[in-house]
Amino acid sequence: MAVLMGGNLMSSRQIVHVEVPALDIQAGVEFYQKVFGWSCHYMPEFRYATFDAHGVAGGIGEVSEGGYQPGTVVFYVESEDVDADLRRAEELGAAVLIPKMAIPGQGWIAVFTDPEGNRIGLYRQGTDAT
């Protein structure tokens, strides 16, 4: 499927994951469960909770210096080639925050800021990630 925007033909890619920062993860879990009815799973050993927003996976991460920051919700876009997408984003004015890294058994991620300063993530699924 392709989308026409501003005269350019662009392929569409799914948003596959959303991360929300929280000062208190358990309070964040309770909030999203009560407001939206999302199923959440808190993992205290990782200071992280996952949620299922009715088909879109996500997580609630602990606010920390150099990590999650209040007001910086990050959405992850599917990527067939994280390295190539990062290079293209940099060519267009993005700055890499988190270079490509493996999430063991799940895939690869990277995070960059677009020219306006928004954090965008890339995700490539792959059980061979180590």
C-alpha cells in the first residue's frame, strides 16, 4: 500500500510498538488499565511494563537520565533494514540517539530524533537477535 503525501509517493509501514515514560511505572499501569482497559504486565526486574492496546504493543518505561523522559512518547515503525533506515533518516536531518541494538530473541531497535526533535524508533523483528 502506498500513500501520496505532498506529491511524493511513500510506502506505508506499520507502527508496531509505543513506549510511554513514567516516573512511577505501577501508577502508569493502573492508569492505562483503568482509562483504556489495556492488559498490562509489570516486570520489576526491568523497571518496565508491557501493554496490549488492542492490537498495538507497547511499554511503560521508567523515567531516567539519558533514557525515558517525561513527554517523550516514542513510537516504533517496522523496518526491514534498521541500518539503512537510520542512514536515510540521518541524510534527511535526523540524529541517532540509540544505534541499532539487539533485543535478544525478539529483534533489533534503534531510536533517532527527527529534524523537529521528536523521538522515533525503528524495529525489525527477528528471533535470531542476540
